[in-house]
Amino acid sequence: MDVAKEAQVSIATASRVLNGSTRKGRNQSYVKVMEAATKLNYRPNAYAQAVAKGTAPNIVLLVSDISDPYFASVSQGVVKAASERGISVTIGVAATPHEELEAVRKSVSTRPRGIIISESEYTDAPERQALQTELTQYEASGGRAVFVLNRNLPFPAVDDVGARAIAKLIVDSGYTRPAILKGDDAHRSSKERLAGVMEVLDEAGITVDPKAVANGKFSRTDGYAAVMQMARSGLLKPGEGALYDGKGIDSI
């Protein structure tokens, strides 16, 4: 606006010149705008220009809990990869489906290059359809949405193979009586991870004692409490009433 006023041209003309779309013949308007820009020490705002063109040089990452080691690791990986490509990352925290939907809506309004959602879906979340609609419209306008953990939605997803890898490590190390600390059943990822672990153990001929599966609720505090409760109940160490017909466990 200041450059346009100094050059005595319209804001639209000044914008076209400063954005590089009016250069042919170095016409009078071009010269006046460039002289005004030099006089005012104008510097273009690359971010604002990119947003106006629908290609903001940043991506948005949404996580459930930035203090959790898992999400902290995901965030670090995303930031590192984006930085290597000259892209900035805005990290948002959304602990519930409603917060996630609102965060996506706010993110879409800033027109980022991409949105990565690294959160575990609640299996009965009523916001599911609204989230899909928001992201579909966002992709139609040129953005890209990606999920970390598959939600069975029509968007790319990075599947979590960690649970299977852990189970295979247990098997390959010779352990046969594991206690399993799972996440809350309300989360899709918890069910998928547990199913992956169970499948690998089953393929190895290992039958898991039903009482050996405890809910840690995706929390270090709750996980510790669950294991301590099993210990106080005499389930972990060999003896009468212990898991696996009194043999106890050999891994967690």
C-alpha cells in the first residue's frame, strides 16, 4: 500500500509489479513502482505471497501430546525432513476429536502446503465425516493431507509397523510368556497394534494368557500403575496364581 501511494499507482498495479508479473518493456508504471520500493526499502513478504498463491512454504503437524516421547519423536522427524527441503513446520496439539477437527479447520484457513495428522483416532468419533469433508476440500484446493497411522480414510497414511517389529523381537529373542501393555480400546491404533502383536505371536505358536494383557491408556503413569497392580496381584513372578499356569512372565 505504501509503495503504491509513493508511486502514485493503484495497489493492484504495484502488486503486479512487485510480484514480477509486469516487467515487459519496463513501462512507466514499472519504473515508478520500483523506484518507490527502493526509496521505501521495501522487502517482499515471501510467506504472504505464497499464501496468496495457495502455496504457503509450511506444513502443519497435529499431535495429541507434544510431551509424549512417541509424538516428540514424530515431531522431530517431520521438522528435520521439512527443514532439509526449506519448509517450516507449525505444530499443533489436539487431544480430542473435536479439538482435532477445529485445528484442521484453522490450519486449512492458512493454506499450508500440507497437513500431517499424527493422532490416534477414537473409534466412535462423531467428527469423522466432518474431518473427511474438510480434508477433501483442502486437497481439492491444492493441499495435501497425510495421516500417521491408517484411519481407513481416503488419504495417504503411514502405517505403524512398530508393534509387529516388537513382537518379532520378542519371538526371536526366545521369550514365550509376555505381558502386554496396550493402549485404550477407544483408539483405533491401540486395536491395530495389539492385533499386530497377537498375530506375530500366534504365528510363532505362542498363546498369550488372557490375563497378561493390561491397559496402559497411552500414559506412562497409567502404564506403570497397571504393571504394579499385576505385580501386587502375584501375576508376574513364578508361583501359585501367576500368569501362564504359575510360570509367570519373561517379558513385557
